[in-house]
Amino acid sequence: MEETSGSMEKQALAGVKVLDFGWALVGSLTSKQLADHGAQVVHVESITRVDLSRANRMTSMSSATNPDDKPWFTHLNTSKLGICLNLKCAPSRSVIERLVRWADVVNANMVPGAMGRLGFGYDQISAIKPDIIMAEGSAYGQTGPMAHEWGVDGTGGALSGYVDLTGWPDRGPVGPNVPYGDVVLPFLIATAIVAALDYKRRTGKGQYIDASMLEVCAHQITPALFNWEANGHLQTRNGNRIAYAAPHGVFPCRGDDRWCAIGVFTDEEWGAFCRAIGDPPWTKEQRFATLNSRKDNEDALEALVAEWTKKHRAEEVMRIMQTAGVPAGVVQTMQDIMENDPQLKEREFLVQLKHPVIGVFGHPTPPYKLLKTRAQVKTSPCLGEHTEYVCTQLLGMSDEEFITLWQQGIFR
Amino acid sequence: MADSLLSGFRALDLTDEKGSACGKILSSLGVETIKVEKPGGDPARAIPPFLNDGPDPEKSLHWLAFNTDKKSVTLNLEASQGQDLFRKLVEEADFVLESFTPGYLDSLGLGYEALARVNPRIIVTSITPFGQKGPYAKYKGSELIASAMSGVLATNGDPDRPPVREGPDSIYFRSDAAAALGTVIAHYHRQMTGEGQQVDVSLQEVAVSRTSSNLVVWEFDKQLIKRNATIRTVGARATQWLWQCKDGYVFWPYMGGKGGARGNRALSQWIDDDGLENPLKKVTNWEEFDFAAISREELDVHQNAIRKFFMNHTKKEIAEEGFRRKINAAVINSPADVLENPQLRARSYWVDLEHPELGTRLTYPKHFFLCNQTENFVRQRAPLIGEDNEEIYAKEMGLSGTEITALKQAGVI
């Protein structure tokens, strides 16, 4: 089993150098996008302040003491080099300064102000290297009354209106057991960084990028903002229903907690749906003849659809619907995703990589495929795995100097 | 006016609702983005809500939201003259964004390989439900279907009801962010080497990539994390993250260890100050507090006390007093509340854009991020159908009035 996916072909971001103070989700996932596409990313960590995902014991194989037995950390930090450096230890400053001179990009997502207190805010970093590109992600942004407040994934979701719109009309809001704000923000920051690299190539100018989870999340509810501002309609939770499709919902299937999602958007799809379930008499009723009438009788419609879906396995419902040209999809579990999904399998979305401590397991690949310069996902670094390599090979430190710094205790 | 990051590049945007935010992100970065719509307009212009509730392709608030700063030309890609015109446009373009069923553009002679013969530097970004290849490649999809097939939907909703979708089109939006990222990475490579390529984005894969922590819990422990309403399960620990308050709801993640310590301590103090019964007081070291070490019953006692506490306060109190006390809560804003949020206002997040044809003005989010050297802003309302036909076809491509009239009569533009 390999430690790298794909062969050693050319990579889109080959030659780009990133100094990475990212941690938790936002920072880790931002630099991961760059690393998986060939940028050389030096991820700075410290044993005195381990990453959230190095401490999280979500699986039983993860111990309280070993920072390297966390598969979640590995997912978030593929393809990076890892250096262990105690930023609060004064002599570490000279190493960071050299890394800044080496780097094209500095990536961070500490609480606003924290980088400055460590001596590595944008003013300090750009004084060392004026054309640096530095990006900082945060919950609220670097300025404004809430800037210094701490936030997690749901903070952006809650304040942006996303959570309020999710759930059933007769109940309170709910949220999925997966992140949103924490995983959408890194795509925007990485987009900004790569665009800034091209801007620098053309103009010679660096860039400081300030990205807020709240601000990125609020974009997606713009139609609801307009609906309030211009029409006076305050949208709220509406289950699985949407105004422009019916039936549009999640229907029970044979088996324990098995479901299939179905969405009928056009008249053509409604005709196909009716034929696919064998044209039962109710499908000819006037109350279901048009989208508007189906919307008016949606409770009855959904009950009738469920009577049919209940008799079939979710996979059969999807196959029957899709064969007929009706959008449908099994409500898949993680087991379905990892074991039974022929699409993800053929596209090699999960690659099996070998980690020196954890062993072989599946890693998601970037969900946007550059077909000529494919992502090459490598396993994540163990804590401090590349400290010596980075210092002596990338920064050109002599062995003597490295050992002296080691003895001063900065590499921990 | 300052530059934008990608000023001077051009995109042709053929997408429907699945891909419109990708072009919006690129246009906010300064890419001149031309929506190429079929005569009559992009079918996504039929998506409600509409201004004043009347269906009209020029009044879809959904469409207006995600097509800012774009130009619009109409073009029938199924007519051979339309295909010729499109190839001419591709000669001068840097990007093509599209969201058709895989194979459709190939059938018109406009697939990636064909376009690369016209312009080898072109980057074609394709945003589809399941990606370009594979047994489901031609399956139909949507926000809901992608959520179902990704494992996200199974984790959302009340246990006694079917799994429920996220309210906004969150998967479309994040897929478009992924597509924008793939596009600029391919762009960087193209500018360095001259080589163009296709970027293949699958809505399903974009959504699966959110489930990382659940993937490892299945792979290593064969546990499935299911929907559990307001309870968030991270690995083995399940605690309440959404709470009802006097006049709405709040987000306050009950978390152990260092991550939750400051907020937990501050909340416990506030419960005390309210004079309510406070079982949280028994915790002496929040930094070391581990949910695995307390019983289910004890956790219930804690969460019942927290529930009573939040019901004692309004959203405004939790936002203002909670901020002062640093409990790390966030109120669950309605769309109306979002417009009033003081943080967004302080950062000049909103911009009013005029819609003279509609006799109104609308308030838009202005940026995706801020830069110190460039302005990457939403500046201009979405285009009317074919608003830029004259500019592109006549002024830029040099078609004569007669030719344009003939194309119109043939239903090409």
C-alpha cells in the first residue's frame, strides 16, 4: 500500500511554498487544498498546544497520549510537511523568520489578534517579506465589534440564518451532524490565495486576506433576505418542501430507517414518475395534475408516494426513478458510502493510504478534479516528523545550528 | 478604483442553478463573466421567490442573488450557427463554466476536447450531480438528491421524522466554492505552463467531503452517526448544541475540555447570578472536564439546567450580555435579523444595488472576503436576458445589423 495516491505526475501548484499556522478545521482544510495540488506546505505545530484534531478521541483506536493516532487529523492535514516549534520559546522566532522569507503564502486561523501577540501578525510578517500573501480565516472577521470573539462551525451557521431555515415548520431548528461553515470557508480562502498568487505573478504585489465564516455563510441565504426586504415574506423552516417541485421529499423504504429522496421538478418528470410507479389511479386525479395543484395537496400526495416507496428497497426506488428520468437518491449512510457506492468507487473518491501509526485507511480526495493535473494525496505528517528536513534542507541550516536550537528546546 | 484579483480574464457561464454561484465568486474577483443563456433565458430564472410574487424570468430573486456582476447574451447552442458563435466566443475566453448532463456538450460538438482545439488554454469547469464519469454520471440530481447520496442528509433532522434537508441550497453553494477553487488552481497552472484543462466537480463528492469525522467513526468503530435534532454527536460524545430561549433559539455547543472551558465556566456563573439551581457548579476544572467521565443521568441534569436557563432569556440578552460574559453563544438569526447584525454592518458587508427596470433596490452581501491590495466586491446587479447582445455580438464580434436580425429570426439569439 502506498503513502501517496496517483503517480508522481506534474502538479498544478508545484513550486508554491506555504507556511501554515492553520489548525482545527478552517486553517487545516485551507492549506490541505494547496498541499494536495502540489504546494509545499510546512505545517507548524507544537506539543505544548496540539491541534484540536490531534486531541480529539472520536475513534476507539485513538489514545489520550499519542498525537499521531488520530485519523481525523490525517484527513484534514494530508500532503503537508510537519514541523514542531514552540512559538512561545524566544529562539523559535529566528526559525519562523526564515520560514517567512522562504514562503510565498502564510496561512493562519487563530482568533484575531493572536498572531500579532505571538509577533507574527501581518504587519510583522510583511516587514520581513513585503510581497507575502497572508490569509487569516476567522468566525467574524479581523475587524468589527465581534472580531475577537471565539467561534466554532455552528457560530457562522446560526448567525447567518442558515440554521433558522433548517428543520420542520412546526418545530425548532435542527442541524446536521457534519460541519458547514468550517468546511465552506476554506474553499473561499484557498480560492483567494491562489488568485492572489496569480495577481502577484502579474503585479509583484502581495496581499492580506481577511475571511469571515459568518460572511461567507450569509451569502447562501441571499434569496431569503430579498424575500424579506422586497416582499415582506419572512421565510422559515419548511421541512423538505420547496416551492418549485412536488413531490419533493424523503420517503420511507423497506428496511430499518431506510429512505429515498425524490424530487419532481417538471411536467415531464411528473409523467415519468407516474409511469414508473405503474400509473395507479390516484396519479390521474385532478388535484395532482399540475405543480400548483400538487403543491396545494402536498400532504395527500406525499402519503400516496410513501405508500409506494414503502414496498421497495431504497436502492430499487432510486434505480426505478432514475431509469425513468426522475431525480432520486438513496439516503446513504457512511456504510453505504464506504462499501456500496459504485459511483464513488469508480471515481476513486476515497483513496486507501498508509499512515505509519494508524495503518491503511480511506482518505477523501479533493471534490473538484483537475483532470490533467490530478491531486496527489499523501498521508499526514506525524507531530514534528519533518522538523529536521525543513530546517536543514528547506532552510539550509547547518547540522551544528540545528543541534544547538534543538538543545534550546524550541522544537517541541 | 483598485484592481480585483483576477481583473482582465473572461468566463463564459452556461450554468443553471447548480453552478451560478461559481461565476458569481469569479466575477467578484474581477473576472468578466458572460452568462450565455438560451433564447428566453436561463431556466433557473423560473426559480422562486419572485419580486412581488409574480413569476417573471426578470424577477426571480433567487436568480438575481447568484448572478451579480455578470453580462448576458442569448445563444441557442443547439443551432449550428449558435455553435459557431460559441466557438468564436471561446477563442477569446479564459474559462467556460457549465452544469449540463455529462455528454450533452459533446453531442453539440462543444465538449472539452472540441473547445480545447479552438483554444488550448481554455479551462472548462463542469459542475454536475455525480461528476463526468461513472455509473451514475447521467443520473439526475439536485440539492436534496446530493444531500441524500452524500451521507449528510442521514445526519439531519428529528429522529421521529424523515431526514430533513438544510434550508438554503447549501450543497450547491459549497460546490460552487469548490468549483471556483478548482478553476483558479487550474488557472494558475495554465498561466505558468500554457496548459488548459477540464475541472470536474461532483455535487455528491463535495457533500461527502463534509462527513470526514463520520467516515472515520464508521471505518474504525462501525458506528453510524444518525440524525438527532439539536444533539450534535462528535465521535462518541453526544451533547446539545441548539437551545430554545424566550423568543427564539440559540446556538451554544456544550463541549468538554479546553475548547468548551471558557464558555462553560461563564455560563455556569451566569446561571448562578440568575439564582437558578446550578448542577454545573460541581465541575471544578472545566479544562479537564470530559463527557466520557460523567454518566448519562448527570449529563441530563446539566442539560436540563441549561435548558431552563436559556428559557429565562431573550435572544437580545444572550447576544449582548452573553457577549459581555463570553459564553460563546450565537443567536439563531432569522433572515430579518441577519440584515440588522451589528458585526456585518460594522464591516460594511452590505451594498445596495439599483434595479431601475424593476423600480427597486436590493441589499446584497458585498464580499466573500476582504483584501488589502485589491477590491473583490459585488458591484452590479444581475443582467437582463440578452442585455449585452449588442455589445458582444455587434461591437466586439463585429456582426452587422442584418446578420444579427437574421440570427434573431432563426432563433439563434
